[in-house]
Amino acid sequence: MCTEISDCTIGLAAYGNLAVTVRECQFQRCSAAGIVLHLDLPSDFESTMKPLLDVGSSNNMEDCRRPLEVRLQVDGAEAKIFEELPLPAGSYQVRWKRGKTVELQVDPCGVLSLVASEKSETSPEPRPRKKRRQRCLEEVEADTKEEPDDGETMQLSRSQAWACRVLDLPIPGPKAASVSLRQVRAAYRQKARQVHPDKQTPALPATTGADCSYAASATQCGQHA
């Protein structure tokens, strides 16, 4: 019996690997394809499948964009489109999830298999480097604790202790008075003149102008003129 299908997007759509035979059909003016076969392949590696749809040569395709479309969908990957049955033998790369790819292979008998995957070639993000200021704080952390004379330890933040050392100011302790804002400003101006590039030899100083600025800001926290 002859069936005529015309003026449509898809003439015949088949879902799943069913043993269907299509013979002596007329497909006319199908804007997408005369016959579309939807196949799902499990994402487990070494999965295999052989399409069972039988499309005979007695079918007539007129003014169809594609006579046949086999749409293979692997779970989590982009669809792979074939345009003939049996499937052409060879290896095919398909984009998978998270930037990976999977390899599909069709043997000479038309059996499709999922054989391998490749990791994304995207390089891992480099680990962030510690800022110079943070490294300086860690280097002086062990040196910021004063030995107490009366059994009590004065609590001092790492940044404040580091700032006092940069500006050559006494570190407040049980027997040392607190540093005033006026002392901080005077120490900053003196240290800034010492490390100014115009005053230096070609070798860079251990302490930079940026260190002085940051040290002045750290020691001024909570101070009054």
C-alpha cells in the first residue's frame, strides 16, 4: 500500500530503536526531512546499538530538504546527525558535558558504540599568589611578640607590629608608651625621604614607599593627635 505525505515539516518521525520497515511511500515538500529517526544511546562507555529502521529504495522523496535524518542523542552530549542508513563506518567526536568530548565509533556492520572520552583541554586556573604585603606580615609574625617582664602579654595585631618596624617606631608593650599620631607622621616623613628613588643607589631598598604608606595607615588606626 502506497502512502503519500506532503507539505509538512517532517514526513515520518520514529522514536526509539524499533524494527520498522518503510516501503513505497511518497514524501513531498517536507521542509526539514522526509524521515527522522530519534535514537538515545546510554552514556555508559562500551554501549552499543545498531539502528533497526529499514528504509527501502522504493520510497520517493520530492522537494524534501533531507530524505533521511538519524538524530543520535547521548545522555549529556550534543546530538550527532547522520543522513543515511546503515550508518557510515568511522569515528566521530561529540561535545560532552563540562567541556569534554566523547568518541562514537561505527563499525563496517553499522553497529554504533561509545568507546572513549577526552578531558577538557582547558588549563586549570593558576593558584593566586599571595600579595607582597601579606608575605611581609607572615615573615614578621614570629618577631612581633615581645617577651613580657611581668607575666602578661600585650595583644598587638600583626599589621600594627609590622608597621612599627617599618617606620622604626617602638612597639607598644607593658613598659613602652603608646605611639601618638604626631610621632607616626614624623616617622613616615623621615622614612619616606630615606626610601625615595632619588636618594637610592641602583639597588632597590628593602622597604618601599608603598610599605611606608601602608605602615602609616596601619599605625594611625585608633590614634589621636
